[in-house]
Amino acid sequence: MIFSRSESSPLYVSRTDPLDILSSYSKYGFDLDGDTWPSVEHYYQGMKFEPGELRDAIRESDHPAKAKKLAEQNKKLIRNDWQKMKEVIMTRGIYIKCRTHAEAANRLIATDEQKIIENSQFDYFWGCGRDGRGHNTFGKVLMAVRDKLRQELSGSEGP
């Protein structure tokens, strides 16, 4: 049987698996917004807050899960525009990680036309949720970055 690209099975990823290069927890550091971030998750959690000691403490956490926990412990200090900005911040982090680390970009591009699904049973915004009806925003971010990287490789930036 011959399958077209659109019929290929989806790629399931976990945002929180530090061993998966596509994960926001994977320790592929990069420089962005005036700081060096050890992972996309550190960047994402840190950008919830204005520059200062809390953001620095999040950035300096020795594990992405600790960065997330520190951010959760300070929910009252999250910047007012966070809900509007969170997807943009995640996209910027994933994109810069891929532009900084060729192996991350190559792995993402190698997913070809596969639909990428963040396989969280509990997260209905970033993941697919327990019943598969979640927004899968993380998967959509990865696919959008993949498209952007492909455009850059082909030399056509588009509009």
C-alpha cells in the first residue's frame, strides 16, 4: 500500500521530556531577549515576569521542571499581557533554539509533513488532552516553526 504524506501517522511528542530534542524541556540553550536560557521551558517560564530577580532565578534553575515550579509559585506576579503573549513566547523560543542548534532544526524538518501532537493528557491548551480534543498548541507551534525553517532553507521568505 502506498501512503501519501498527508496519510502518514502523526508524531507524538512530550513537551516535558528532556530527552526529546523537540521538547521545550530539552537542554538546548540559546541567547534571546538579553539573556542565555538553558531550555525553551526556562525561557517560557521566565518571560512570564518582568526582568529582575525572579526572572533570573527561573533562568538559573537547574532543571526546567524547577523553573516551571518557581513560576507557578509566583502566579500573582505574572505580567498582565501574558495570556496574549504566551504562544508568541513559546514560538520565539522554539524558533531560536532551532536556529541555534542545527540538530534541533534538522530533527524538526525531518518530521516532513507529519502532524505533530503534544501528547499531554492533562493539558488542553498546549496538548491534545485526555480525549484528544485539546488545542495542541505546542504541536501547532512546532509545525509553524518547521514551515518557517523550510521557507528559509528554500530561500523564499514569503510575505
